[in-house]
Amino acid sequence: MKLSDNKYLLYRHRWIYPYINYLLGAIRLLATACALLLIVAVVYEHGFVISKEDVLMLDKVYHGIWIVFLVDIISHLLLRFGNIRQELNAMSWVLIVLYLVTLVPVIFHEPEEGPVREFWLLMGSRGYRVVICMILALVSLSRGFTYMLGRKVNPSLMLAMSFLFIILIGAGLLLLPRCTYHGISWEDALFLSTSAVCVTGMSPIDITQTFTEPGMLVLMLLFQIGGLGVMTFTSFFALFFMGNTSIYSRMMVRDIMSSNSLNTLLSTLLNILSFTIIIEAVGAFMVWTDIHGTLGYELADEIKFSVFHAISAFCNAGFSTLPNGLADPLVFDNHAPFYLYISLLIILGGIGFPILVNFKDTLALQLHNLWTLVRHRHWEGKKVYHNYNLNTRIVLIMTVVLLILPAICFGVLEWDGAFRGLSTSDKLTHAFFMAVCPRSAGFSSVDPLSWSTSSMIIFAVLMWIGGGAQSTAGGIKVNTLAVMLLNLKSMLRGNERVEIFHRELSHSSIRRSNTAVLLSIAALGVAIFIMNLLEPEIPLRMVFFECLGALSTDGVSLNATSMLHTEGKLFMIPLMFIGRLGMLTIMMGLVKQKREVNYRYPTGEIIIN
């Protein structure tokens, strides 16, 4: 290499590259600001009643944002192509190509009639540009999320802040004029946004009389995001569209998603999203097959009804478009399949995504062996002695027990009580539905005030237990209850170790379960005490169910939510927030974590008897 070439490389790295990086950084910062502006513009267009002048102004804003994004993409491709080629994955390149084709109408004249002209019109259409710009805006904001992960923020605190951020955005959207018929107070909007994101299902107002179709859509999106977890969506964008995330960022998201390794992180996110889409789509279709032609709705309204309830059931959100919820006369009689489909969606959403992934892996193995048998005429012999891991087996056993026993109890206790006047099949259906709903679903097919005291006690216990870990359900989780019961059994039998299915439970699992139970009971006690001070006119039994419904994210109350004053509503908001995240998660986010040390103190004994 010549000396002049060496000088050129030296000057390029010392003088040219810094200015290029400054320029690209400024463009990227401008693109991020435009991403926020785009979101505000879309919200303004669809949330307010706007004039023709406003539409023209928005067209100029969209065009300006399109130009900024275009400059951002082209400048990075031209000035940093060598690095960009290594950093971006296949999906990123697809997104860039989909954006660059919006230049087709700018470069080429409108063609004659035919498919080419249709393509030309689509690429230049306002709708396509706004949609592709919105996707780029989400990707741009995910870069900021990834940067925050790289700052080594506490994972528990990051999760809490993500939920809080979405709750505030949701409250603002629900306040938009086009989302309500006659407006809504800010405290009710904040309450409902929290209830939706935390998939609680509580509402101080009648949502069917308050919200328009756009408002219902916003509510549905909020509990869809809340059910899957805010981190699922943000992590998906950050890791799927960006190939340059740091190892620390990936490890933090892996811990939040309970993924096995860094290599399986993306597959875990894709599994969660694919499971959700498939289950909700099938559930919506099954619901539609039962209600079709029976509610007096048009076909479009039947589809909206089915989709809304399928998403609400799978996310364990508890919201319904019916005035009286699932106890409404429209579906209460002669709709046993409807309640069974909703029950199945609640169960699938409440057992946890790790269980669904385990099911998928086991099914894939069996199908592979079957395909080998059909193709090669012999059984391959890939036998796995532990198809279902320890977590799956414990959750399934606990779920079956907590479904069958309460269903029998509710059927016996309410046969001639709350179920009086129903046919035998409807009594059995509602007894099973009543056993499914307490563990975080938030639905109720029978007025809770008509239950017997014994049924209320069983219902409250089930609300406190909740569903499976890493699911859309709340409560202390069935995993925690199982570990606590196994520890109790081991202690009573004098065993030093806690064992189940030829496996020994880790000391960390036992500690976390005991801590979760203790914090849950303490939080419930403090919440009841404070709520009783804020709402002294509400009976203590109602206060108890209200607080338990919020902390367990079940949402079933004794009709006390509509009786709350502003102070009571504002106190319920943090309760629902704590219930969704878990008291243990919040405490770990607030308390500074101690570093692991390499020494141990001498063991001491405390008399406990």
C-alpha cells in the first residue's frame, strides 16, 4: 500500500468519520422526534373531530415526516453501508425496501391501466405511507428502549416503568373526544386505563354507554398489551428489527421473559405472539359460531363482539361489550357453548406461556416421529422421558385440581341458590364457569351478591391464588402455592429437602414463594385498612372483595366499584398496578440489590415452635 493511501485512511478515520457520525446522530435524533410527532398526529386525526383545514395540515406533517425518515435511511445506507450491512437482519432490510418503494410514484410517471398502475397508486397512497412510517416510528422508539436497557436499569423497575408509561398513554387516549359519547373524567380515564393494562376488568362506569367504537378499540388494545406484557412488544421491536443490541440488553430481556438462553430469546417472543394470535383467532371464531344469528346483531357487529370477548378472555381482562357483562340475558340462557369457549380461552391464557411452549415442543416431537413412521415405515425411536418439564406438570396438576373441586363445590352450594330456575345443563355450565373465572378472569355470569357466604369464601381464595406464572393471570400464582404446599409437606414429614417427581426444588424457588405469599397477605391487609378509612360508608365485606379483586387482577367485586369516591378510585389504581406486577417485583425494583459475596457467617438457630 502506498504512503498516500495510508494518509487517506488516517485522515478518514481521524477527520471525516467523526463529522459523519455527528451528522448521522443529528439525523437520527430528528427522526426520533418525528416518530413522536407522527404518533401525536395520528392520535389527533383519529381522536378528535377535525376540519378539512386540519386534514390538509396533517397531510403536510405526514409528508415532512416521510421525508425525514427517507433522509435517515438513505444517509445511513450511503455513509455507513459497511457497518449497516452487518448490523441489520433480514427483517430490517425488508422494512427498508418497503419504505423505499414509496419513491416509485416520485421517480416514475403514472403508468397505464393495469396491475402496475394499481401498485403505483398503492405506493403513493396516504394510507400506505402513514402505516409504513408508523412501523418505522415504533422501531425508532425501540432504539431508545434498547439504549435504556444498555444503561443497566433494574429489570423490575424497567418493567414497572413500561406499564406506567402505557397506562398514562392509555388514559390520554380514552380522554379523546371521539372515544366517548359525552366525555369522561380524568380519574375515570386513568382508572380504566390502569384496569385494562393490568387486565383487572374493574370499571366505575358503564363502558357500553360511555365509549364509542374507537374508545372500545383503544380499551381492547390496552388489555391486549397488558395481557401479553408491555415488555413483550417493546422487546420484540428492539430485538427483531435491530441486530446491534448489546449482550446486556438481551440478557435483561431474557430474564424478564424467562427464556432459557440468549439464542432462544427471539423464538420465545415469536412463540408468545404466535400463540396469542392463533388462540384468539380460533377462540373468536368459536364464539361467533355460537352467537351467530341469536343476538340480533349484524354480521360486522357479531365479528366485533367475538373478537373483543376472545381477546378479553385470553388476556384474563374481564371486559365485556354487554351492558350487564356475561350475566346479560342475551347470552345467559341457551348459550352453554359460549361460556365453555370463554372458559377455555381463560384457562389457556392463565396457565402461562411456558406451558404452551412445552405443549408445542412435545407435539412437534410426536409429529416428527409420526412423519418418520409414515415416510420410512419405521418408528425413529426418539423417546423423551420428560416431555413435560417440572413447571408444566405442577401447573397442570394444580390447575385441574383448582377447576374440578371448586366446580363441584359451587354446583352443590348454589344448585338451589344462585342457579335456581336454570336447567341442569346450564347449572353445570355456570358452576364450571364460576370455578374458572375467580383465578384472574374478571368475568361473572351470576350476580355475586346472590352467592352464599360459603361460595364467597371459596371464590375469594381462588382469586388470591390466581393463575400460572408468566401468564395473563394475576394472584400469587399456582406455582407459588404448589411450592408452599410442598414445603409444608416436607417440613411436617421432617425432610431436609423439598422433592417432587424425582426432582429437588431449589432453595431460591422456596424463598421466593414464601416471600411472595407473605407480601401478598401484608399488601391485602394494608389495602383493606386504608380503603376502609377512605370509604367508611361501604361495608367491610365489599371493601375486602374490592381490594382483593384489584390485587389479584380478578376484578370481580360486590358492585362497590361504582360507589367509590375520587379518593377511593385513586387508591385502587396503585392496587391494580401492584397486583399486575406483583409486590415482590416492585419491591425488588425499589430496593437496591446486594452483590453476591464469597463468604458465609456461622449458622445460628432460632427457636420456632
